Amino acid sequence: MTANALLPMAGTDLVEPVADGWQLILAALAAIALIVVLITLVKLHPFLALILGGLTVGIIAGQNVNDVLASLTKGIGDTTAGVGALIALGAMFAVLLAESGGADQIVDTIVGRASGRMLPWAMAAVGAIIGLPMFFEIGLVLLMPVIYLVARRARVSLITVGIPALAGLSAMHGFVPPHPGPVTAIDYLDADLGVTLALGILVAVPTIIVAGPLFGGLAGRWVVVEPPHTWESEERDIARRPSFGVTIATVLLPVVLMLGKAVVDIVVDDPEDRLQQTADVIGNPFVALLIAVLVAMVTFGRGSGMDRGRISDTVGSSLGPIAGILLIVAAGGGFKQVLVNTGIGTLLADWARDANFSVLLLAWVLAVLIRLATGSATVATITASSLMIGLVEGMSSGETSLVVLAVGAGSVFFSHVNDAGFWLVKEYFGMSVGQTIKTWSLMETVLSVTGLVMVLFLGIFI
């Protein structure tokens, strides 16, 4: 698919629009506007905002209220079943990595071997590796003591080493499963997770380089922030850390299993072949993450000296903090299902095809607009991918994965004052609002645009 690839013909299995085009567009715009107002002005939880948005779409489109409710509940149930378990397993894996000291081992090993000039590059690598299994907020909290310490030792601005680490964390959050945004988009657009994972890594690496060490070097000159001297790294109550090799092998295990499935499917391409059948099972996202969590309980849990009781408590502690994320994603599934059942996706596909508009660029623009309005990367991903469902009909697996990544790139565009991550970075780095915009917000924008460029470039060959 070229960078200017046009939309395919709408598939015959798409839902026919339930009303005139102007009425459906009005319904979608009204729902999105309502979601934005409820989240940003009324400060309503996104879970409730998305449900009310879904009801608004169906009612304005002229559907029976009972039918709208049925669509909402079906979408919530299907999304919870398809995505919820993956998010929960990812959270379990991440907390085992953090509490065992495995994350600290990765940081100390990579940063400890880097020279002064290579420190920003090392911090970008650390951010990417830590960000692979961890949510952005958890990774940021975990890395802040290291960012402070490295900046003090190297006698450089906190921004010079901090921005590369943030770029690594944010890129993983936006592009790579099992983070909620990419996993949700994959589920909605019926993309192949292994293919998306492989392409996501291809997009993320150069994107991190540009938005991390390269942009961080410039931002560190614009904004000089001295690291505080009062922050001390947390001493974890563990008998010992897992080794660096064991930690990296465990972190990459689910990635290898899922990528292995994609490779075997391409090379063997025989559903009756025993090797492909085995790869399809262990490379299934749910099975791969389940295996990774069970292995981590041994390598991270027992490997760091935890007893069975503490391992159980550690795994259990991961579920509380992600309840809100699960609810938002589930409500987004209900919103998506209403959009699908009203035929808005079919309408957009027809219009965009007639206008000769690039599907990848459209996916990015939709996510950018919703991200700017709501401040939430997850809400942007949910809404934009919901609108793209009718547009990916007839696409190949690789093309569909690129649409997922285009949405992911748009979802991280220009974090500003309506994004909780903006304030988290501002406070941890001790910056003013203006300084945060010059560094963090611009870094997110560079990340988003570079990601789009990489997606369009890959689209030339796929």
C-alpha cells in the first residue's frame, strides 16, 4: 500500500447506514462533542462519558433506544472479553518486573555501561525496554530516581536525559501491544497482533531516536532544569535481583512468542501443519502473556527471593490500579459497537474513497483531533479506531496493522493541560507550564509526526 493509498471498496458485510448521511454525521459529531465536554469541562469519568456518547449516537441516528442499549452492552462485553484479560495479564507482568528489582537491574546495567555522550541513548533504550510491559505512568515513577541520578552525575539538564526516557516510554505506550491503546485498536480493526507488534517495533525504534536523544539534546539547551538532590532511589525489600540476562529474556518472552506465530504463519502457511498449529496456540496473545506471567512468577518472583504468599500478593496488587482503564476500554467498546451498528463506518468509507483520501492519514488526523480535545490517548485510540472500522474492509493484514499504528501515532500528539500525563511530567521535572510545553509537549508532537512518517513509509512497501 503506497503512502497515498486509497480506501478499498466497502465490503458487502458492512452495516448499511440506518439514516441519511447528514443525520449520521451529526450523530457522530454530537457524540464526540459531548464526550469532549463531559471529560474536559464537566470532569465526568471517561467511562460514563463514553456510555453517554454511545447513547447519543444511536438516539440522534434514529435507532430504537432498546437497540442502542443492546449495541452498548454487546460492545462492552465483547471488548472486555477480547481486551480486558490482556490488560490484566500485562499489569501482572509489569508489577512482578518492578517489585522483583528486575526493572532496576535493566536500568543499572544499561546506564552503568554508557559513557557520558551515550547516556541519552542509553536512557532511551531503558525507557523503551521498561515501557514494553509497563504502563506509562508506572514506568515514569519507576525511572524518575534514575533520571535524577544520571543527570546529577553527568552534570547535564534533567531534560537532556529525561526526554529520551520519556520518548521510549511514550512510544511503547502508543505503538506496541500489550498496552491498552494498541490492543484495543487491534481488536476493533481485527488486525493481526503479531504483525502489528513487529511493525510497531519497526516504527517505534526510529521514532524514539528522533524524539528522544536527538530532540532531547535540543530541548536540554532550551530548558535547563537542575536535578534535585533530595530524591533517593527506593530500596526494595527483596533478597536479590534477577540477573540482567534472565530479566531481558523474560521481558522479551511474550514478544518472541507472538512474533514467532506471525513468522510461522507466513513461512508455513498451512493450517493443517502441526508446527503452525502449535505456534498459533502459544503465540495467541492471551496464551503468550499467560505463559509470560507464569514464567515471571518464577524468574522475577522466586528469583528475587519472594515466597509464594508474597508472589500472590504482588500479582493481586496489580489489578486494582487498572480497574479504571478496563472500564474506559469496555465503555469504548460499547461506543464503538453503536457506531458500527448505525452504519457510520460504512458512510465514512464511501465518502473517503470518493474523496481519494489516504486511509492512514485519515486515521492519524482523527486520533489527533480527539487527543487534542480530550487529552486522553486511550479515548483518542478508542474513538478513532471505532470510526475506522468500515474503512479497513478488504485490506491485507499488514495494511490493517499500519492503520492501527497510524491511530497510535495520532493518539500521542501534543500532550497539553487537559492530559494527566502533562501534569505528571511537569511536577516530577519541576518545570513551569511553559517549560513543559517546550519539552514534553513538543516531544510528544515530534513522536507523533515521526511515527506517522514511518507508517507512511512502510505503507509504500506493504
